[in-house]
Amino acid sequence: MNVADLFHHPPLALLASAGDAERLPFQMLAVFGCAKLLAEAAQRLRMPGVVGGLAAGILIGPSMFGWVQYDGLLHAMAELGVMFLLFQVGLEVRATELVRVGKVALLAAVLGVALPFAAGWAIMTAAGHPQIESIFMGAAMVATSVGITAQVLASKGVLSHRTAQVILAAAVIDDVLGLLVLAVVSSMARAGGLDWAGLATSTLVSVVFIAAVVKYGSRTAGLVVPRLTRSLRVDEAEFAVAVTFLFVMALLAAYSGVAAIIGAFLAGMALAETASAHLHTLVRGAGELMVPFFLASIGLQLDVSVFQSGSTVLLGLVILAAAVASKWIGCGLGAAALGWKDASRVGAGMVPRGEVGMVVAQVGLKAGAITQPVYGVAVFMAVMTTILAPPVLSFLYRDVPASEAPQARLELG
Amino acid sequence: MNVADLFHHPPLALLASAGDAERLPFQMLAVFGCAKLLAEAAQRLRMPGVVGGLAAGILIGPSMFGWVQYDGLLHAMAELGVMFLLFQVGLEVRATELVRVGKVALLAAVLGVALPFAAGWAIMTAAGHPQIESIFMGAAMVATSVGITAQVLASKGVLSHRTAQVILAAAVIDDVLGLLVLAVVSSMARAGGLDWAGLATSTLVSVVFIAAVVKYGSRTAGLVVPRLTRSLRVDEAEFAVAVTFLFVMALLAAYSGVAAIIGAFLAGMALAETASAHLHTLVRGAGELMVPFFLASIGLQLDVSVFQSGSTVLLGLVILAAAVASKWIGCGLGAAALGWKDASRVGAGMVPRGEVGMVVAQVGLKAGAITQPVYGVAVFMAVMTTILAPPVLSFLYRDVPASEAPQARLELG
């Protein structure tokens, strides 16, 4: 099953081993250039462009050509990329719209956490894995990574469709639930008692943080930011204020226990009503540079060499199928009030696990709770759910008109 | 002299030691936020904004608060920042204008390399340092880092002034000369014979590369890029093509022995005549995000703790004075044909040594050719020449009207 060896030493791989001065431009070119080239190819095949970015990571990563290692720099660029992606999405979304769909989103998030956890745990237990390993696989299947879905919906211009609002709101709630699940299973792996007080505190902090930003963020930002921007003399003052605010919110989110990208999303949302068209375009420029690194990073983390035995391959496929079905059905049932067509869109939008699932698997691996093959299966599940979603979403939204194509709006100012 | 210890443990320093999830947003916020805050302060004090970015690096770096370490990530972000900076500058410059000032620029570059080398060597020899150390200090004083000057001239809207053209052309030639000097002194440090054939080849390759891009770049890009952009379906195709081209040229430049940023500058110049206003704004967005990291990186590399003895302090100040005077006078004499006022502008614009001087010092340190205190002096010289230049340039260009403020042009499209 290990195709990596076949590709590992092409002439171009020599470039990657070149001196210090060449390494950075080479990495940038390999990731950015391949992501854009394959995005073009994907669009010509009538698939969303993100598929190309994801495929680029697999192509240049350890699974195929091995030109690029997923190192600290690419990890940081990927994180910045997904922060800017969610910030851009936030700029297109109003907090009031998210609050309106709150109940449906809450139900979708809860069922979309419960079913995947149960499915992962049951399959692993049935396959004879230890209890703690089964629990960790369940936990890795819980958390949704909303970045890819957001990118697909934004590029189709359907971010203001009610299903997009439900997906975004559910993703925020899902992140809080994922934090809880990870805290519980981590303490189980450490074999110590669960710190209930600490857990309650961090839940409260994260919920209060999110609720405060959703409720008061736009109003406060609307009062402060334009006045601040006007009073500044620095070049591109609005961009300087917005990006500083983005990093402040990402940091606060990380401190309160939720993902930095949730902070980035909330920051964008708080600025949505005051941001100028010029700010949109500048942020888009930064995003266009960084987002390909996020997309490619997903594929770069896939390593097919873990699939050495038939039973691991089988486990990987069963877990993948369960991860897709349980999330789709769980979130879909939660959003059933929208009718089956929209419920199905919400379910499909929540399927990608991306980097969030991988973080859980890494915690389990470091704690010795899961073995290397099971870690590989979890990463495979996280990557493949992310790759499968864009074409499915593109199909499910084929008859939704682009109500307000963000790109067109930006260019017209 | 070591002020670092006084500041190293403020409450905020605790933030930097936080968990993995917080580290990236913290680093980003510390660098970007401080750079913008101090840029605002600098502009209110009627100094160029870049001074604030440089000061931010000193403030948050090892010399003062120690909140941020200059690690691999910040180094890469800084390199990307200066690549985008030079790419943006290139977009404002036509190759024909550079060729027109070629002779003056060549003379300025040659004298601006010879005098600093001689001055550095003479001072170190007079101070009783070993021959190889004296030669390395001379070499570290040779190479100009044009990024800061370019940023100051761009923000003043005087990039089309003839002195700006001379500075940019001279900086490109200076980079080739610096490559030669570094190759020669490196081989001396290795105590092996000089590889004359290799040196001749790499010189020829770099000169041919630069000449080919300057002569045929715009014409070729003018034919290929618009057609390619129109035929692509990927989002923001022009940006995708331009940034891929930027990384290709940076990589080719690095392979041919010159700095990646020279490649970035040539890439921008090749696209100058075909780039749309929308591309300018997108590139500006990416640059606005990355450039503060370049500015701060200069100050982050300063570590005042090397100045433990009075003799090192004295050496540092003498070397700094010589570095400023020799470059200013050398380049000024070379550009004497422009009249003393413009010659003085060219000389001042070439004073910053920035990251290029530091690279030479690092090579010397690794090869064991220079001691730690002398390395510290070289870094101090590189940082301080860079910090001193912007206010001086701002003063020298005070009566040059912004012929074509790039910013205004961009916004009006």
C-alpha cells in the first residue's frame, strides 16, 4: 500500500534539499504554486477550487512526491491562513443572523457531537481495541473544522443562505463541545481524576466570551473602530486596526479554551457592519496569500505509509464511512426543522474534521492512549472527510443562487 | 550596559510562555500590534512609520522586554515581508528607467562597496584585531539592504524620482558585488584556495539572470501574463499568477547566487506595466500583513547584552560612524554627476545594511573567523545604520513633491 517510495526521489526533490537561501522560496513556490495549479485543474473539472488546494498537499507531501515536509513554518502559515479565512467569512456575517438560528444550530451541534462519538467508540470497541483508544477515536470524530465549508460557501456566494448561518453557528457551538470532550478524554488518558471545577470554569469562560462578542461585539466595534481609524495617521489605518483586533480575539479565544479561528471569526463578525470595501480587498489579498497554505497543510499531514496491513485499511474505511454518516445524520436530524433538503446541507457542511480532529488524535498519541496505526486512521479520517465535503457541498448547493457574491461586491466597492 | 535584565520579567512576558495554542496569536499580536502602535507614534513625532516598526523589534526583543524570540517562524515571516515589499516596489518601477541610470548606479555601487570595505578593514586592523576578522568586518559593511529605503521612498511617493531609480539600480548591482565579496572572504575563512572558476561562473550566472530579466522581462511578461490570467478560471487569477511568478523569480535569484528579494524586485518590475489596480491592492494587503514582521525582525536581532566592555562599546560606535560615512561618501561620489544634493540622497539611501550585513557576520561567526563581541558589533552596525536612515531620508526628501503617490493611485484605481 505504500506508494510513497515510488515517488520520493524525483529530480525536483533535489531542489528541496538545497541551501538555506533557497529553502523558503522553494517551500512557498511548491505550496502556493501547486495549490493554485490544482485549484485551476479542479475548477476545469467542475469541482470547487479548494479540492485542488487539498490535493496539492497530498501531491507534494509524504504520501506522494515528498517535496515538502510539514514543518513548524508551514504549520504556522496554515494557522494564519485559516485565521484569515474565518476572519473574511466573519466579515460577511451579521451576529444577529447567527442568533436567529441559534436553537436549530444548538440542536444540530449537540446531535452532531453525540452520534459521531458513539459511532467511533462502538466501532473501535467492536474491533477489539482498548477502552481508552475507542474513546479517543470517538473524540477525534467529534469536532468539525468549518474552514473548508466556509471557503466553499463563500466562493459560491451563499454565505447569507440560512443553512450557511446554521452551519457557522453550529460550528461555534461544536467548538465549545469539542473543548469539553477533549478535556474529559485527556484527563482520562492521564489516568487522574477529572478536574470538574476547572472544566466548569473553562466552559463558562468560553461561553461567556463567545456570548459577549456575539451580543455586544458589533455594537462596540461599530462605535470604537471607525473613530479609532479616523484618528490614526499610520498608513492603511483601518487594516492595522482590523488585523490587530483579529489577533487580539484569536489570542483571547485561545486563552478561553476555544480555537483561535473561532476568535478570528468573531472578530470578523464584529467588524462586519463597519468594514469598508477597501478593507475587504486588503484582507482578501492577505487571505489569498495565506489560505493555500491552510488547504495544502491538510493533505500534507496525510501519510499513507501507516496503511501497512489489510485490517488497518479496513478500519480506516469503516471509520471514514462512520465519520461521514454520523455527522451528516446527527447534524441533519438536529436541523430537521429546516426541511430535509436544508437539513442535509447543514449535515454535509459539518462533515469535515480537518485540523481539529488531528489535534485530538495528537493529544491521544502523546498521552500514549492510542497506537501509531490508530493515529494514522484518525488522521486519514480527518483528511478524507475534509476532501470529500467540497464536491458534495457544491452539488447540494447547485440550485441555490449566489444571493450576494462577496467577490463581485468587493470589486464594485 | 545590559538593560535587558531590568525588563525581562514583566507580567506580559508570562503570556509568551503560554501553551501551544496561544503562542502563534501571541507572536503575531506582539509583532504586528507593536509595530503598528509605534509606527503611529513615529508618525505623530513627524518621523517615517518604518522607524516605529524597527523600534518595535527592539522593544519586544531581547534588548528590552524579551517578549518575543527571533525564531525560525519570525525569520521566515520577515523574509516573506521583505520579498513582498520589494515586489511592491518593483510594481512601481519600469526597467527602462533603471537602465537609463545604469552608469551612475554602477559607479555609485562600486565606490559604495570599496570605501566601506576599506574603512571596516582599516579600523579593525588599527584596533589590533586579526587579519581575517578585519576582512570579515569590512565585508559585513559592504552590502546594502534596500528594503527600508524602498519603503520610505514608496510611502513618500517619490519612487519615480531619479535618485530613487539610481538607488534601486545601485542596490541590484551592490547585491552582485556583495555576493562576490562574501564568496571571496568565505573561502578565506575556510582557509582553502579560492575557487576562481566557480566564482566566475556564479558571477556570470547572476549577471546574466539580472540582465535578461531587466531587458526582456517586461516584454515577455506583458505578452504572457495577461493572456494567461484571462484563460484561468481560478479565483483572483491575476494574483495567483503574479505571486507564483514572484516565488519563481525569488527562487531563481537564490539559485543564481543573489538575494531572493532581488528576484522579488525584478518580478515586480517585469509586471509593472501590466498589473491592474486590483492586483496592486491585493498585493498591498499581503504586504501590509507581512512587512511589519520584516521591520521588527531587524530590531529583534539586536542584543545589547554583547556590550559588556567599554572597548566593545567604543568599537561599535566607531564602526557605526565609519559604516554610515563610508557608504554615504562612497555612493555619493559615485553619483556626483547628479549634483551634490541628489548625490547626497543616493548616498543616504544606500546606508542601511539590515539583514544583508547580518548574514555576512553570521557566516564569519559560524566559520570561526570572528568572535562573539565582533559579531555583536557587526549586528549593531547593521541594525543602527538601518534605523538611522529613515529620518535622514525623510529630511533629505522633504522638498521633493510626491510625484505620483502610489497609495492615492491605487485607491483611485
